Amino acid sequence: MSVVPRSMSATSLDRRIQMLRTAMGPLIAAALEDPDVVEVMLNPDRTLWVDRLSSGRAPMGLELPEADGERIIRLVAAHVGAEVHRGQPLLSAELPETGERFEGILPPAAPGPAFALRKRAIGVIPLERYVLDGMMTSAQAGFLVRAVRERQNVLIAGATSSGKTTLANALLAEIAATGDRVLVLEDTVELQCAARDHVPLRTRAGVVSMTELVRSSMRLRPDRVVVGEVRGAEALDLIKVWGTGHPGGIATIHAGSALGALLRLEQLILEVAVNPPRALIAEAVNVVIHIAGRGRKRRIESIARVVGFDGVGYQLADALETPFPELPPRPDAASSAATSPSPDSLGELP
């Protein structure tokens, strides 16, 4: 039996990983192994903070020397093949072997080195667990299951670390049972799609933007288009996709209320349009979920149905008190049924 020597690049990668873990120290390493920990942060004053699901954000009780903080940021940059220095002090990266999201800042952009290291979700929390944990009611969970089956376009709104992506993963688990073809578009890999027919797409800085991915998705024959986070001009293209025969999508957005989510869409669309297409927004976005709180205090604050735009403002109604509208069949539904096996025959529906 022959032994194939490992490549120099693989050996070098292992060395950089080990150097990075060593620079982080045992306390940070232990925090990253703790399933209760969501994020580890270093502030410019050298204090370390940890964000836990159970108790929220709190100081770790120690300081990280400035040299070690800078070393961690530089090692992450080397790890992903990026540059970071005084002339380019910002670093956005994703650690390829673990999926951890890293945002680092060096002087002069900050008084001292600072970073936030956010762990990737390791599992999907089903809607049933949301109910058991008191984060939503059984009626809300039942509505969301039906909204997925009825191919409603769902916008999930909330603050940073409010659990938008976690809820999106729960809805994706429901989508997986439909047998639909799902396109998942992300900047950072966070969404977990178990659908048998799904296409994951990623942005790359300076190579492909989210706007380009959304436009490209139209030519990949999607049944549903899911966007990890809407944060730029792609909002207009997404609304067009959702409003032109591709219902049943999911997207997350930073906003403080259901109405705020729609107004935030307008702001993003204004980056590329003189006037936001409010009537199209009201037609394309069917349901807005607002999540409030952090950690174990997260809860579904409201689920609103967008029922229209009356020329003055968006008309929102309590989703649990508003009947589902009739959705038109997909244009290719008949041909797809004739040429493709049904979800039932694939064993995807109970």
C-alpha cells in the first residue's frame, strides 16, 4: 500500500489553522466549542465579549493583548488569502473549514484591534421547538407551515443576532418537503437547505454581486428563490423575481417592524431607482415576520400579511386573521407534472 504525500498547500493550511487557534488562546477556543455560544467579540479596549443563546452578551472577564488581537486578524487574512494593514484596515472573511464568519478592524479605523467571530449554525431548529420554547404560538407555527405550502413570499425582519437566519432555516426545512426547486443566494454560507433539488449560489467580492446572482437565478428555472440577507440594490431584482411567477421565496432584512421592513426595501431600491415600486412591493411580499429580542428572549413579535398599497401607505393585517389569497398556478406546472416525478413519488411528502 503506497502513501501519497500531502501537498505543501495542505500542510501550509494546517499550519495556519493551528497558528490561528493558538493565537486565539484556550478561552476563545473553548467558547467556540460551546454550543451555547453564538459569537465572540474583541473590542478596541482589549476586552473580550461573548454572546450566548441562554444569557445574551456579556464580558468574558479578561483582556486580550493588543498584539494578540492584531495577530489573530492578520492570521485570518492569511488564512483566506486577503490583505489587511493600515492602508486597508478592514477584513471580512469566512473560515473555510468551520464556516465561522469573521469581521476584523485594525487601526487607524479603530483605536485598537477589534473583531467579531460568529459561529455558523450547526443544526436546524424546527418550528415545533419554537413553540415549545415559547418563541411563537402554535397558531403562528401553523400559519407559517401553511404559508410555505401556499407559496407565500416571506420577508423576515429583525435586528442583528435576533435569529432571522435561524427562522429562515426552519422555513427552509418546511420547503424541503414540497419537492420544489430552490435557489439559495447568500453572501456567507448560513442557510441550510435539505431540498433534493436545490442550487446554492454565493457572492464573491469583486467577482459576482448579489444583484447579479438574483438576475441569474431567473435563468436557472427556480420554483422558489431564497436570499440570505437583502442589503443592497438586489432588493429591486428580488421583488421583480418574486412578483413575476416565482412565489414561495424567503429573505431576511434588518428592520425594527413589519412596516419598517417594507420601508427598508424602499430605501435599498432607491440605490438604483428614482421611485420605489410600492405597488409591486405590496404585491410581491406576502408575509412579513418581525423577530424581537436576543438569545433565549427571542420571540415572534408579529406576523403581518401585506394586503396592498393604497397610495398613501402599505396596508398590513394580522396574518392570523386574514385569509390566504388565491395564488395562480405556476406557468410550467402542467408540463412539469407530465415530465417530472411528483413529490409524493420521490418520498418527500408524508
